[in-house]
Amino acid sequence: MFFDILLYSKYEYIMEYNFEITETLSKQIAVQSSSVEEAYRIVKGLYENEKIILDASDFIEVDICERNDSSIDYFPSSNSLISPYFRSPDRAFTLLHGDCIELLKQFSFKFDMIFADPPYFLSNGGISVQSGKVVCVDKGEWDKGGTPEYMDAFNRAWINVCRQKLKDNGTIWVSGTYHNIFSIANILTEQGFKILNVITWAKTNPPPNISCRYFTHSTEFIIWARKSPKVPHCYNYDMMKQINSGKQMTDVWHLPAIARWEKTCGKHPTQKPLAVLSRIVLASTHSGAWILDPFTGSSTTGIAANLLGRRFLGIDKEEEYLILSQNRKREIEQISNFTLFRKKIRDIAILDGKGLLSMREDVFNYDLPF
Ligand SMILES: C[S@@+](CC[C@H](N)C(=O)[O-])C[C@H]1O[C@@H](n2cnc3c(N)ncnc32)[C@H](O)[C@@H]1O
């Protein structure tokens, strides 16, 4: 029997050990035979036919030994100074307020998957058309442009700290546009990630290009990478195939921008659609998985995660977005909304219709250290 055991200490470390536990049972019986080989055959036959039964009264010893191939994982102690901005009663949705690079350094935990939608550094006074009106496309102070060197340094810093928070078999998804995605791809590779795919999200309803001097921007890119080139990752291949009418899912996803029903609690300027995040969660995690979003915004990642029975930690430095996130979580705590949203997200509705979505309850043993 093999056991993976996580030892929690309030004060020092969390340590992960792999143990092999061997129980020895012993019983004496007498058989008549002309040789040792014949005795062995007779006893084996009796045992297989359940004429000899070993039970607790035959127990003589137990041996616990640490497996040689164990990957002992030490990570620094949790910091009691961290206090969540919000935690849902079901403990599946937690928010932290502050700078993700600073906060992630302060506690010990490993996530199964990370989705990050970092600032694109796009807010430089550009214009676009929304509902027939010319509008400024600036997203906020957090998105104001820096130099290419600043963007690289910022991406390097947050990717580095996220890498430390990812399990060895974990994957990271990072979304972006041509402005930042090349910087991100280079830094992921530089830090030892293996890029698995670059998803092109082709928006089925993109905003028009008012200058009429170049093609309408209708795509965003999402890089999917695993932490280690050698350790296998989770990819729910069959589920993706079911969603794609029985054909292999490709890396071009034709999905719409956010719909009205996703904005009932207000809207974040770069809010992602639940359709995109649900597919990401479904493709790369199992039920009960822990998911981190270091730039959570309106927490689309967390809502998709919870709609699919996964657990979530989101971080943002702007309080107004954490309030929006909190309200979105409260919205799906009402069972009618939970059911309605699952029906509105096509991928979930298809899998639900085929009875392919399980919500396992038995995996909730590993929890955040604050
Ligand atoms: C592109 S938006 C994410 C939108 C999100 N995917 C959604 O669906 O709503 C990026 C978010 O990162 C936050 N942010 C920017 N820099 C940050 C930092 N250093 N630490 C934490 N949050 C940050 C911004 O406030 C913004 O809400």
C-alpha cells in the first residue's frame, strides 16, 4: 500500500512524504506432503479457495518506510499576517487584496492550475467604437504603458513567483494580445516551462476598426504551458472531443465576447467570458483542483472554477474589482443562478447533457494556509 501524506505544522513547514506501509500477517497450519514444493502448492490452493483466511488476529507487525523516489517538498511557513479580503462559506472562493507578487511570496501553497490575464500595458489614449459611440479604450491606471524593458521585468517577476506556487504536474495559462504575449512566451521558456499550445480565441463578435486602415482586431492569444518538460500534465482529451462534436479540439476557439447575463453585478473593463474560462478549467483540471488567478479582476476564473466544482484563490490590487468578484460569487451561491449559468455555458451544457461532469466531494483535504 502506498500513501501520499502531507504533514502540516502550524509553525514551521509543510512537508510532503510518500510512504509505503507493509502489514505482516502470520499463521501456522499443517499439511501433509512429500516435498516442500508440494506443500507450497497445497497451501496456495487452500488460500486461493479461501480455506485459509488471514484476519486481524494474525497481525504481527507493520513497517512504514519512506519511498526512495519520494519528492519531498519543503516550502516556507505560512504567514499569519495574510488575511483574506473575502472567503466564501464553502471555502471554495477566496480573494486577497494587494500586489500579487508581494502576496504570493508570503505563504506556502501549491496550485494545480494558474490562469493569468496580466495587464496588457495598452492604455495609451487609443479610441474604439462601442454601441455606435467613439470611446477611449483606456482600462485604468493598472494598464498604463511602460517601456518594453519594464514590461519584461514585470512579466519575469510575476511568472517567477507563480512558478513557485505551481505543483510539479501543474499548468499555467496566460492570456494576452500581440502587445505582451511575445514577452510572456519568451519568459515562460526562459524559466523552464514547456509551452503546450498557443490558443487563438477568435471572437465571434469583435468591435469594428474605426480607422479602416488595417484589419479588425478579432483575436486574443492564450498560452498554455506546463511547469516541467518531464512531468505529465492533466489534459481532459475526451471531454474536449465531446465538446467538439466528436472531433479533436483544435487550438482555435470560436467563442463570443462576454454576454449581458455575465454583467449583472457590474463589469470589469477587460472581463473575460465564462465560455473561455470554463473551457480552460475543463481542459486542464479535475474536480476539486486548486486554481490561482493572480490578476483576478472580476474573477471570471473563480466563477468558472466554482461552477465546475474546483476551488479558487484570486488576487487583485483594486478593491472595486474584489467587490465585483465577491458579488459574482454570491450570485452563483443561489442555486437557480448556478443552474442557469451552467446551462448558458455551451461546453458545460453539452457535457452535463451527456452525464460527463462529476462533482467529486472526496478530494477537499488540502486547504489554503490562511
Ligand atoms: C486584464 S485584468 C483581468 C481581468 C479578469 N481576467 C476578468 O475576467 O475580469 C488585470 C487585473 O489585474 C489587476 N492588477 C494589475 N496589476 C496587479 C498586481 N501587480 N497585482 C494584483 N493585481 C494586479 C488589475 O487591477 C486588473 O483588475
